[in-house]
Amino acid sequence: MSNELSRSGRRGTVMISLDGSISRPSHLEGEEVVMADEEEEHEDEIYHEAEMKGEEKDDNEEEEDKGQKAVNYIQNMLRRNDQVGSRRRSVDYGAMPKGQDDEEEEQSKLAAKEESARWFDKVTDITQTTPGLVAYLEEELGAEEAELYAEKACRAVCKYTLHSVSQWEMKNLILFLGTLGFGDDSTDTYRRVFRSQKSTGIQLLKFNNLGKVLDWGIDNEHAIVLLGIVMGWKGEWEIFGNPEPPLEEMYVPDYGALDDAEKLAEETGIGNCYGQLVLLGYKEYHVNRGKLEPRGERNASFPLMRRAEANGIRKDKTIVTVTSSSKGGSRTPLQTYCVTMRVKPKKKEAQSKVVVTSYIPDQALDMFQLGRLAVKQNDFCFRGPLTSNERGQFCGPVSRYAARIMCERTPPYSTWICAAGFDNKKDIFLSEGAPKWKEEDGEGEDWDAVTTFGLRIWQPSVGKWVEVSVNGYMHEVRETDDVCGPRINNSLARLEHGSIVDLSGVQFIFQDFEHMKLNLPSEETLEMFMGDFNSTRLQCPVSLETIRYSHSIIESKVDWLENEDSSEAAGVFPACGHIVTYSTEMAEGLVNCPLCRVQSKLKQLSIAYTPAVTYGEQPPTHIFNPCGCAASLDCCEFWSEIKIHHPPTPGHTGAPLCPYCAEVLDAEKPFSRMVTGHGVTIDKNGEVSAADEEKE
């Protein structure tokens, strides 16, 4: 037999050599290479698999381009033959790395041929591979009718994997129907039905009973065959002669639970929203005359809504290669998503490694991305605060594709976060500078990494800051840029209610859906506070102007309280809490409070009600120092104890931030009690009364 396999057709002529390489010969006219039956069948499977990927070519393309595309697809399919958990019956033709001895190569080829022979001895009759499916068809259809479909049904079960079917588009599904022998008339009818419903492989895999198949308008006889094939993909029938791991080791989504969750969301609304992220501070900042000023929405919220179609992914396999190229490794077009890591060579190694981890679709998950770049890949975009670099230029630390959030589509709707997001090429690239490592307790080549700027999370149940890796695991916060901390209990970075996410200097707090319903914005608390405050008709001890409050409601959401008359606008000295009328002249810099002589800045009093950060409906009684934002005592005490890494520098102990404007609080006195110039304070019930002598 020749050492090379040849295939001619409308896609061009290619040659597959035994060392695994594939080439297109420049001249093959008049030549014909005879192939063994098993090799020809294997290659036909690869070609049909490529066709099932839906690659439709323009008739005007040059023959050379067609042939090259076919070469690429065949090579990709050969690479995927060794996928863990795959049930496609392929043959390894003894591919060996270059540089091995000829004798060792011949032994490998001989072993591969023996394995191939054992397999094809058992598939002389393809129905012998899945007797359970044949028995099912005979029981439901009778022996005579079952014989018409058994061979094609068994071949479909052996040929395609659960994951490959989940990636089928409508055109792939239509092509598949033509291989089952349903007859031209029935096939054309089903194709029209599938086109009208825009059906995909995911809908096909949701078949778990005969009634669902019949609902598609499929004849009872053909519905039984389709259901049997789907059951085979899900592992219902044992496949004999399979040298690969058993089906139980494969991940199979619970499509029944997914359907139940879908109905629950449609009928009751439960599961339509997984929660929301609330931004601490402003969404954007800009530079005005060398000063950084906030811009955009304050305490913006990003709801995590259930998607119409799941877009989640799950890790598939990892490939490690050695390269001398400075551009890193390449990826195949069949990998939907991938993470590419470039690993520095060790002292005794001359070349660096490129680690590529591929991902496959997971219909049980929804994925959301956060980042600085306003592109379709990012669901939520923000710039965050800017910092000055060595050249005096302002720049933001937030990455273009900073993080991704995974949400389960079934109860209990768990949510977790992972560092880094996929770009427009569906790739995450980590340079040599990012800390990365091989997992000691992982299977095979399992790699993980952390990003350069880092992603940190604070969970109420843990009570401390931890760093999150690309795979979503929690680690101790690193002390240096180039070394990641140890992993914590192999736990994913789950977002529980009250979790704070520190994303390169931008902070979010997570609020689950149950608390979103309980803590809807209410103006009653603020109305009561303003009524009590305005009824006293307090006068500023400096300007003798009456201090009054008013606020506006925008789309049923309590907005920031601002005085309509600027002459009556309330100002506050955050260091001492004294309230006076606001003056732009006094707000230029540090001044002494005219009532107590404490040095402080004069700030315009801001009162807000953001349920995710306010903690309850207590009225504002205290002032954050030095920003001047008013909040309840519980809110001030909580946020003054949370030290946030701002800016995110390794080894930095962190400092507390105001949850409304994200300004760093004073270390010695993070907040003060509100008090007027006439010795009047506001107690915890929001009532205006004489000031207590208690010390802050």
C-alpha cells in the first residue's frame, strides 16, 4: 500500500501522508493511488464531517482555493480525532513526531494498523456496534421496518459526537436529514419545517421523548428513528469496539432540566434575571485642564438577564507546542473559543511553549463580558478612573476585554466570574509577562493564569480579598507581579449577594435577584427625612440663608438630591459634619470650618439612595469624609471597614472608598455625623434634634 492517501473531487486533490502531514501535489495528472477500504472509509468520514460544518463555496472560486480549504478542514479533523471523550470512530495512522528513529516509527505504524484492523473487523456490519439501538428500532417499528433504517442510524451514532452536533447550524441539520433514508418527499417536508423554525443541533438534542419529536411535524416512523439516534448521542446505547473512555466520563447537559427552567422563566419570570452588578463611583472620567473629573452615570447598574439562546462555553482540551516564533501559536478555525498562553522558557530550555486551551459550547450556561472597549463582545463597557503614567499621560488600567461572568440557566442559578474576556477572534491571549502555571492536580495539560492587572473579589462568606484566575478559581492575592498566590480550596469565584469585584481599579458590588426585589428604590425614606429637615427652616450661620432640600424622580428611580435654588444649596464640611450653604469661593481648597475651626474642604451635600450599596432604608445621618456624600450610619460603618486595592498594586494594603463616588476615604476619620450650625443633628431615625455630646 502506498505511504500516502489521495483524494480527488470538486474541492481539489490532497495527499495525506503517514507522518500526519497533508499536502497538495502540483501535478497528479494520469496518476491514481489505490487506498485500502478502511482508509477510504475513514477519509470519507472526514470529508463528510467537513461538509457537515456547512462550508458552502462560491461556484466562481478558483479550484486552488477550494483545494486548500479542504486541506485545512481535513487537517483540523485529524487533529480532533484524539479529543477526550469523543466517540467518533477514527483511525490513527501512526503519526510520529519528526526526528524519531525509523524502527520506532515502523513499530508505531504497525501497532496503529493492528488497532485499525481490530476495529474494522467489528464494523463490517455497522449495526453490530450499537445492538441496543437496533433492538430499540425493532421493538418500536418491527424487524422489517427497522432493517430499513438500522444501518444509517447506527452509523450516525458512531460517527458524530454530542458536542459536534450541538454546534450544528440549520444547514448542517438539513444535510444530516438527507443521510437517514427518509425518502425525498419526507426529507423535503422536514427541511421546510426546520427552515421555518430555524432549527439547530441544540433543538435536535432536546428530544427526550417521542411527543417532542412528533410536535415538529415528523412522521411517527421517522420520529422513532430520530429519537433513537439522539438517545445514542446521549449515551443510551453501548457502542462496542470503542477503545476510548466510556461515555459516562463525558459531560452531557441535562436538556430536560433546561426545558423546565425555560418554562419556569416564561411563566413566572423566575430565572429571567440572575442579578446585577452595581458600579461604585462613576462609569467614566475625563481630564479637564489637567484634573480628573467624573463623567457619565453614577452607580450604574448592569443586569445579568437570561439570554434567548445560551452562549456559555466549557473547557475542551489543551494543546502544548514548542515554538521559537515571537508571535505565539496559531489556532484552528474549528475551535470556537480558545485561551492562548505563551510560557517563558526555563533556564535549560531554548524555546518557549505555547499553550492553547480550546472551549466548546455549553447550553447550560450564559456568558457575559465586561471591558473598556465598546464592541459587541463586551456586554458592559466602562473606562473607570484614569491614572497618570510616567510621561504624565492619563490612562485607564481596565483591559479592553477584562472579565467574563458565567451564569447557570437552571436553579439555583449559580454565578461566577473569570479573569479576562474573549476578543473579536474569540481568543484570550496571555503574554509571557502574565503569571501562568500547570495545575499539579489537573488532568493532562491543564493550565491556568492570572492577568497582568488582576481581578480581585471580596465575598461576605470569606471576608477577605482573593484573586481570580482565567479559569475562575480563587487564589491568595499575589505579593509580587510575577508570582500568583496559592489556590484556595479549589473553589470557583462565585458571586454571592454582597460580593465586591475589584477589576483593575474599578469596583462593582453584586446584588442577586432576590435582594433586587426586596430592595427596590423607595422615596418614602428620603421624603420623611427632607420633610423633617425642611420643617425646621434651618438657617446657615454664615450667610443666614435658609437651607432646603429637594429631589427629582427619574423613571421611578430616586436620583441625587439637589437644591433647585443655588442660593439655598446645602454644603457640608466632611471632616466635622457641619452643614452650611454652599459657596463656590469657599470650595476652592482647604478652609477652616467657621463653626468649629476644623480644617476641611467644603463640599456640596449629596444624598442618594442606591439599594445595593445603602444597606437598608435608614435615612442619611452621616457624611463620608472627604467627599461629602451622605449615608446612614450602617452604610458608613460598613464601607469604612472594606479596604479596596486602589490603585491595584501588589502588596498594597488598600483603603476604604465611598460607595457613591469611589473617592478614597480619610484614614483617621472616614465619616462624620451631620450637624447644623445651630447645634442640631440628625438621629438614626432621620429626626432633626439637638446635637448629642457623644464622640464620633
